[in-house]
Amino acid sequence: MANNGSGANVFYDLEIFPDHLAFLDDALNLKKFEQAVKVKVDELEEILEEKATPTSKIEDKARNDYKSSPAFKETLKEHTSEVMGYLTELGETLEFPVVLGMVDELRRLAQDLENAVHDRAKRESLTMTESISDKKMAQVQHKRLRDAWQPIRSIAKLMYELDLFQIKSKPGNYAASLAKTYAFYFPGDDEPFYNFRVVARRLGIFTEGIKYMDVMEYADAHPDLVEVKEVLL
């Protein structure tokens, strides 16, 4: 499964392999492989076209859970009622300029807390069971797949006179989505793996329900087997 610059890792990363390893053996296998690739392209493009992001879905669900749960509201009250009461008292007793300064500081605190919530939602999205749950990652994988697919189209034309479907470019600005993530590099591979499930299978530790952090912890403990790098998308 070593890549050596061929770009083939993306097929494993998107879980198109190993069912289609013999895709060049004959025209029928090649057409079956084409259908598997097309299914994955459609999945990626559906993610790219979706208005809501996984992180926004996580936040929306959390907000709805809070609104519908008396227990969550009680928990918040337990942890903040004393602080809120104290701040209200300060607003009534401190000098007016100081109170206005406090209001500005609380606005900044609220913004910092909101940013922390967004970051936490992004981390939560990494633990989702889907191999791809972010638009930026979908864009990266879509481009990788398009680049790896083009040579196969040329081979299909040369060997079997087959005109396989073309993956069209899907440009877009997803800077507000996932900005950086972790990539897994195996010895001998030039191309990364992003799909933690595939990495777990290759490491021989895959079980149903395995989590992203399980793979990260195993990789950290076995740097000779796989290297983990933080990368910008």
C-alpha cells in the first residue's frame, strides 16, 4: 500500500479499496471501480453543497438540548448563580465608569467563550463516525481524488477505449471551516491518511466503535509505526 507519490492513498483513505484492487484487470472491473469512485465523489460533493457544517449542527443540537432539559438549566444555575448575583451587585455599587468598563470586559469574555465553544465543536466533529465530517476536509479529499483519478481515466482510454466520467473541480472558500487537522504518515508513504478508521485497520487495532482519539493515542505511543503531523488544509 505504499504510495511513492502515485496518489493512490486517497482511494484507501476514502475506503474505496480494498474491494477494487483488481480494477485494471479487465473493462468490467474498471467500470465497477468507476461506480465506486462516483459514489464517493457524490458523497463529497453533497458535503460541499450542504449549507450547515458539522460544527454548526453540533452547536445547534447542544442549544436545543439545553432548552429542552431542566437538568442542564439546573446545572448552569448551580455553577453560575453566585457569580451572576455578585456581578449584578457590583453593577449597583461600583462607580459608574468602572461598571461600564466591566460591561466591556464581560462582552470580551463572552466572545472568548464563544470562540472556545466553536473550537470544542470542531474537536467534537473529529470524533464523529463518518470518515469525513467537514467541508474543508471534503474539499481536500475531493481534489486528491480528482488528481488521482485523472491518470486512471487516461489508462482506461488507452487499454480499453473506455471514457470514464470526469471529476470536475469544486472550488470554494471554506476558510471558516476546519483550518488544520492531523495527518497520518506511514513509513514509505508520501501521501497522508486522514481517515482514522483506515489508519486503525492498517495498524491492526480496528474495532467497531473505535474513536479518533483512540487512534491518536496509539499513534503517539508507536511513532515507529505511523507518524502524526499537524497540517494546514
